[in-house]
Amino acid sequence: MNDLQFENMARVTRRQFFGSSATGVGVAALASLMANPFVQADSGLPGVPHFAPKAKRVVVLWQGGGPSHVDLFDEKPVMQEMKGKDIPDSVRGTTRLSTMSSGYGKWPCQPAIKPFKKYGQAGIPLSEMLPNVGLIADDLCLVRSMHTEAVNHAPGVTFFMTGAQVPGRPSMGAWLSYGLGSDSENLPAFVVMTSSDKGKTCGQLFFDYYWGNGFLPSRYQGVRFRNTGDLVPYLANPPGVSREARRALLDDISAMNAAHLADYGDPEIETRIAQYEMAFRMQTSVPDLVDFSGETKATLERYGDDAQVKGTYANNCLIARRLLERGVRFVQLMHSGWDQHGNLFTQLEQQCKDTEGPSAALVQDLKERGMLDDTLVIWGGEFGRTPFGQGDPANPKGRDHFGRAFSWWMAGGGVKRGSIYGQTDDFGWNITADPVHVHDMQATILHLCGIDHTKLTFRYQGRQYRLTDIHGNVVQGILA
């Protein structure tokens, strides 16, 4: 050790010392990175996956705002008979509701706004507003018994994405990137894209912590692709700087960062090096990613008229497929517009038209390319909507938030095809069979990726944390 290194070590704090001790594997990985900066160094944690995975990659089609389960997925004929009549006290019980409706004196039953039909050989009942999802009914596992404690949007989204309603913990994509590493040399392991309904009826925001790294090293956070301007900012070289000059500059910066990392062992220095290198490789991979000239006319038509309109849900679904086939492990699409408080009859059908076709197209596309069996597709939101109408009891216009029971669907990646899991009562209010809590769903998703959710942990502030906190059970009835 030379004098300068000794002086640096003398100034190392307790946190830096333990950080250095904990990053031996990271330093070894860095040596590989520096030897060949064009190769992705992150291979995940030793011993992970814990067992053979069914899903090698995951795409979450997040429907922000809370899609109405009683309008779309959970047919309730009794509600037609009870239209306008109060849902009985015996059904409602002491259910926690949002402040917008918790003080109501009337609870008018609001049946589905459109009829249901049976789809596929499995005969799965779905709203006629979902004809394209109906075409893939035999590939779906429809879960009708989801439930959560959250009654507002941000806590509800945060709960599923991070395992806690309060921001600050790592997101699911970050956990998977941390545990499993990356399969792509030229793209991030975890990519996020956002979109909104065309009418911009929903004022929800997409917060960075929905795809954040929390207390994990920041290299594991999701990389958000923008829906306006450059897909990823600052990738292009400045005017007058050639690719060769940028490569030489990065080599010099990496050498200085490597020396600093050797002295201090700070994992954020390793992150900085990895991000510089990934950005350099993305200069060529990103333009290719959004070059649709090789896509067939039939494929583009399947995704719909908006497939080539940047920033739309359809466009993001097409990009998602291209990301998945290039080795990206976790793709998170976030689309808002399902918050039908006062526009249930005017907005829900349009929202379905904008999203159900591209969602189904993605599943069909993956299946035709032989990728669906090992790709887990998840479609759902933070909660459902109330079985009673919101607003004027005599003429309700919408539905409020509802977390006691709601529906999701899944496809591929080891889930049971053409199946329905879980049941609710005649009003879609109470779960009557096979409840699936948010933590149970998280445990199941990790299980399908070959991970025991109790073993993928990270020590922070004196305790071992995991995505499912201290809860969660794998839902065996969902598994193929």
C-alpha cells in the first residue's frame, strides 16, 4: 500500500469500511468489466436462481387507476337484478373505503355497464369490451381474488411495486436485477415506459420510486424510456465528438473510478462505471430497438393504429416485445386512465379500446415467437372499483377505489392456462375462495422466476429486507 492509499484509508468512515468489505464480489466483477468494457459484468448473486425458473423474463402491464373488476372480469348477474338498490349491510360489513365514499348513506348497486361473453375453449367470462383479450382467453390465468389494504393510488402502486405502502424500498424489477443479473449486453436489465389515456382524464403521477432501487445499489433501478424527445437523454455524442473519442474518454474515466473504488469500495462508484459503459453500448442498441422497418405489416396491424405513434400504450407494448427478445429481464409499462370516479359510462369503453388490443397483441406476438412459455405477462392495477355507484345515488356516474376484492390476469411463464382462480360473492365485494394478497402475488412472481422470496434479501439498517417483507405465500393454484 502506498502513502496516498494509506492516507485515504485513514479517512474511511465506518460505513465505507463495511461497504468495502461487502463489495468484494463487485470489485471482482469490476475487474472483468475493465478487462472488456463491452461485456455486461452483472451475473447476479451466487446461488440465484434458487431452483429452475419457469419465467426468464417478466413484463408488467400496469393499468394505473384501478380497472373495474365488476365491469370487466367478474360477472355478477345478481347485480343486474339489484340495480339501484342498496348493497346489504351484511355484504359491506366494515370494509375500509376511501374518504370520497366512506361517509355515504346510500350504496346503490351498479351492475356492469356492458354485457359479458364467454371466450375461448375454456369459456372464460369477460366483458364484451375486451374482445381481443377474449382471443387469448385460453392462455390466461384470471385471478379474481386479489386484495390489498391500500385505498389510494400512490400507496397502492407502491405496495405492489416495492412491498410497502411508504416509498423507500426497492422495486420488484430492482430486486430481480439484483438477484438474477442481466441477460443483455447492450440494454439495461430493467426498463420502464409510461403512457396515459388519450383524454388525459386521470391526474395520477408516475413517481420514480415505482421503479427505484431503494437501498439497493443504484445500478439496479429501472431505466425509464421517455415518450417524448429522445428515448434516453444524453446518449448521443456532443457535436464534434466521435465514437472513438468518446470511447477513449470513458476508458480514462473508468480507470480513475476503478482506482477510487479500490481505495473506498463504494458500490456507487461501481454503478457509475457500469452506467457509463451501458450508455456507450446503448448508443447503437437503442436506435435499433425502435427501428420497426423489419416488422411485418400484420404485426403492426395487430398492435393497432397507434403502434407507431410514440408515447402510446400500443407503441410501448411493441417496444416491450423487442426489449424482451433482446434479453431485457424486467419490462414495466405504466398506463394511467382507469380512475373512473365520474366518467365510468363515457371513459371505460374507450380505455379498453386503447389498451386491450395491444395487451393481447403482445401475448400473441410472444406466443408466435416461442417466447410466451418462459415470459411472464402480468396485467393489473393497484385495486378495483366499488360495486356501488359513486355520486348521485339516483344516477351514479362512476365507481370509487376498492381494494377488498379485484381482478388481474396473467399469461405464460409457468401459470395455468385457460383458468380462473379465486371467487367473490354475488356483488364482487367479499372474497369467498382462494384469496391472493399483494404479498402472495409478489411471492408467486418471484417463484416463477426461480426465486425463493424468503431468501432474496438485503441487509439495511440492521435487518434483512425482502420484497415481501415478512409476509407472502406462493399461490400454488396459479402455477401450471
